[in-house]
Amino acid sequence: MQVALFLPCYIDQWYPDVGFATLRLLEQFGAEVAFPTAQTCCGQPMANAGCTAQTRPLAVAFLEIFRDYEYVVCPSGSCTAMVRKHYD
């Protein structure tokens, strides 16, 4: 099974060990992990500040980058909620 790994900006910058641990865990369970290098922030910080117009380009980019993956794994509940519940 192939999964894409989405690492939120704060994990990338402040908690990279969480990203590596997520990768190891997925591989331990036999997942073929892809890491799309074009990924960026999901836009949650801007959306939380009320800047929804500025968030839209990030949402569009996220959907384009991850559209071909059946599964996307993200080690952040709030970023996952942003994508699943607030992109509409």
C-alpha cells in the first residue's frame, strides 16, 4: 500500500523527530511511503487568524499535490482537521 506523508510546517521546523517516527511506523507496517517534496503548510495558521482568502492558494496546492494518493497520513490532528473539515 502506498501512502503519502504530509508533515505540517511546525513538525518540519520544530519536531522533526515526530516526522521520522511516523515514517518508521508506517514502514514497519509495510506501507510504501511517498513524501511529496512540493508540500507546504496546510494554511491553518492563516485561517485561524481570519485570513481565509490567503489560505485558499495553500489549500488548492495541497489538493493538487496529494490528489493522486489514496491515503495521506499526517501526524497532526489539527492539520488533518483543517484539510478534512475546513477546506470547503
